[in-house]
Amino acid sequence: MNVALALPIELVTAIIDYALAAQDSLTNKASWDSVSPLSLASKIYRTLVLEAWFRVLLTKDPADVSFIASKFREIRSSWTRELFCKPQLLDGSQDLEVWDLTGFRRLHTVRVDCKSCSLARQFPFRSVPLSITELELLDVYWPSPFVMQGVADIFPALRTLKLRLPRIWCGLCNTCSSVRFAEPVPPKLVYSEGLGLPIHYARAMSHMQHLRTVHITVSYSSGTQIQFNANNPTEDLWSGECDRCVELLYGDKDFHDRWTARKKGIDSAGGKGERLYIKPPALATVEWTFLKNEVDETSDEEQEDYDDEE
Ligand SMILES: [Zn+2]
């Protein structure tokens, strides 16, 4: 008697899940070698292994999806829950290849490696199912509010947004800037009640009805102008301001207090039309995580016009 075939399906599934647990932290995917021997044991085992293996679909090109889905139709209909992709520019063009997510009925998470693309011009997805509730953008070099507008327009059902950024948007100079902090730097800032995003981000995402949590991980270098209060690091409601703006503008206490009020959605300027923070209705938590840069980055900020008039 073949002992392997006598094992209950539930136990085999648990073994496969265990074998797939050794995952790459970036892609959330294990090596095929970790389950390959099991896939050879029987037809039933192979089906179980393939179903578990394609739970995370790792692709380099939209054509990969079409090709794999033509071999395994279950990828679109039931197997795949997470998609990791790395959009590239089309040959001879500034346009990105577009990922067609038609038919991915159980897909709930999309991770995008943005090293090779700018999402500011185009968000390269279509037919995005409403089952997608989590989006992670990795290494967005130019994280302007246009990117957040794309997120809001293309992924309206998101509950969780994760951003890993080498730079961040400063709402004072409308620029993407490297982050510089004076030590000591808290490992995290956690804001509640929907506060804590850059104002332009919050306004761009203000119509996202289901967004509950935003995690932003940024790299920082040593600076002198932005110093967190060790007893109350969230008191200034830091949310992306660059050290140059802090140096130039925070010495004016009236300006500082007015700006901090704007970041809470409070108009203290007597109706002068300054843009205020608009909280996405369900947003509860904004969490910033800070990682120290080993190499100090040179500054190469550019001014950007951003018109978020509704
Ligand atoms: Zn600035």
C-alpha cells in the first residue's frame, strides 16, 4: 500500500503549506524546490501543490499571466490570491505594459515593484476586481499625489495600502524629498482617527470608502532640522515635510500652528481658501516606519505642480 496516498488530504495540504512557509520577504513566495518533490508523488498531490504554489503569482510581464492562465484556468477563477508584478516600459515608449486582471475572482493582494517604472503618468492595471483589498507599492521613486490619485481611481475597494518609499512628498514645497531627521528617531509614528497622511495624499484618497489602514515605510538620513519630541513624537503631526521647509517656515510660530491645524482639517486662516486635510471616511490608522539609510543621498528634488481641485 502506498502510504503517501493514504494520508488525509487535510494533512497533505498542511504539509504543503509548511513547505511553502519559507518565503521570500519581498515577493512573499517560496522556491519551487521546496514543493517540487511533493508534486511528483501523485496526480492528487500535484494538483494540491499547484493550487498552493499559484496562491502567490509572481510574474515579470503581463504576457506571463495570459500564458500561465491558458495552462491553468484555475489561476484566474480560484487559485491566485496574491499577485506580485514589476511593470516595465514598453519598447520605445514612455507607456507601461498594462496588467489585465479580468477574472481574478479571489485575488485580494497586489504588490508592485516600482523600481523600473514611474506610476505618476499611468497606473498600469485594468479590469481590477473589487476583491482586491490590499495594495503594496515598493520603491516608488517619485511618490507624488498623482500616484495616490491612481491608487484611488484604480483600486477603489482597498482596505490596506502599504508604501515603501525612498523619498516622500512634502506638502509645503510640493516636492518629493529625501527624508532627514535629527537623532534619536522613533522607529514608528502611529496616527489614529484618520490623520497622519500628507495633505495632498489624503485629499487624493478622500473618496476611498473602505480604506482603513495606511502603512508608509521611508528611508531617512541624518539631519538637524526635524527633531522629534522624545515624550510626544507625534505632536507636530509630521507627515512628510522636508527639512528645508521646516528650517525656513517653522520658526514662525503662527505659521506652524496654522499648518498643524490644516493637517487636522481645521481652517484657522479665516477662510482664505487654504487646502485642508480631508480624511478618507473609514481611515483609522496611519503608521510610519523609519529605516536609516546607510548611504546619504544627494538631493535632486524638483518642483511639481499639483492641482487637486475637486
Ligand atoms: Zn518641503
